Amino acid sequence: MTFDQDAAPDPDRRRLLARYDREMRLGARPDGTGAVVEATGRVVRQTSPPPGWNAVLWSDLDGTTADAEIAAQVAHYAALDGGAGRPFEWKLYSHDGPADLGARLAAAGLEPGEPETMMVARVADLPREPELAPDLRLVAVTDAAGVALMEEVHDRAFGVPRPDLTHQILTQLTERPDTIAAVVALAATPDGERPVSAARLEMTPGTAFAGLWGGGTVAEWRGRGIYRALVAYRAAVAAARGIPYLQVDASPMSRPILERLGFTALTTTQEYNWAPTTPTSYAGPDPSVTTPSPPASPPAPAPAPAPTERGATS
């Protein structure tokens, strides 16, 4: 088992990571209407109708089983929609085996994303009173109008439109309101209030973890303590619902802030994305090739469940 290089692998962290794997990965639940989570072969995967998220969530592989399982999952998602295929993500954790699983995924045509640090904090140890300047206020998102404000923030903070994410949040608020708490920061400007930061808390009833997702602040409003306030807001929601831990896949930008607030690094995560234009035949890595050849035509990026806590500098 491999841990983040800055996090000592003490017994408490090992137990916490094992609990996370057991509850949130091996025991994952569908995250949308029509989604199916199933254990098949040596993986747990989710299959969703468009525009939902498709992903391999957990695996138990070694050097003798990894290549066949990768090929089986690529074949599964490639065969959907009458052979048109659906994009999917393989969420790799650094303690997953075998040690070269990332290289094997890349050799199969999955495109690696940027590594992020998985961090966890006890809710009881976190600040839960948001502190903001008088020209800022936090507003709970409960309807389509609030989601539109979140979408505006996302577009400005991350620079990538995500209509699929808007659909996901609206669906959760409408059909499964106990699984999400979303919030927007509004700033007083000469032209009226503008949304300048947003985030959400993803909850799975019956588990010990809630996830921080989508936390971002538009560039001109960073450095004002807004991100810290968003974390405190979500910690207060988790505390009110009896959830003992918050978890986040942190970007290099948000990690220092989260460490100062009390989060601890457990491991690292990395997305590997496959899209239908990716070649589907795979017989395992060629030991004579150190860098896999790119596909004939570049694959389109697969939709992710959400941006992680990026763009946070306050």
C-alpha cells in the first residue's frame, strides 16, 4: 500500500483509508437516475445513461490480472449504445495494485489526468463558522436559479463549460436532496450582486465520508478568504448530519489551504479517461516500448463527475 509522500503511513491513516475504500469505492452506490453500480470480475464499476458518469471505481488487480481486466472494461463501455460507446473514467488511487497500473491504463489508450492529493479531516476538528467580509455572503443553492449561479462561477473560475454538471446538480437537488448541499458566494459590486465562488458537498447516506467538490473562486476575488468560508459552510452541514469525515481530491492550489484547516493527505488519485474514439484492442503493454504510441486520432475528453477543489487561493 502506498501513501502520499508527505503523509506517514501510521495505523490510523491506514485504517481510515481502508474504511474509505470499503465504504466509498467497494461499496459505491449509483449517483444518478438509471445508473447501475456492479461488481464484475475484479472491479466495481458504474454504468450510466447519458449524460451520466461512467467509471471504474475500485479494483483488486495484480500483474497477472490487470491487462485482461482493463481490456474487459474498455470492451464493456465501447459496446454500449449499439457499439457507439460511452466515455468512462478509471479512478486510480496510488495504493491500487499493481504498481504499474497507470502505465497499463495509458497503454490501453486511457488518457491520464493530473494527479491530485486525497485529503481527509475530522469534521469535529474543522472550523464551522464561515467568516467573510461585509461585501460577501453565502447563499444555499436549492433550485435551478441557484444552479445557474453555480454554472456562471464554474465557467469563470475553470474556463470550461460543463452542462453535464449542471444537469447532475439539478437532478440531485430534485430527486436526491439528501445527497447534496450546494452553496454560492455573492459579492456586492457597483452593478449589483455577482456570484464569485461556489462549491458543493456530496453525501452518501449511511457512510462516514462526505466529499468536497467543485470549490472554485473567480480569479479577481481570490485571496479574500472565500474558499475557507466555503469549507466551513460545508463542514457545518456535515456536522449537522452526523457525518464524521470530510474528503477531498485536492489540487496543488487548494492543498496548502486545506492543510492549514486540518486536512491530512492519505494518498494520491489520478483520472484515466477513455472516449469512444480510443482504439479498443489491447493485449497488454509491450515491454520493449516505454512510452505508448498515441492513437491515430486524438480521443475526445471524457466527462468527469465534477471538477475537484481547484481555483482555491483563499
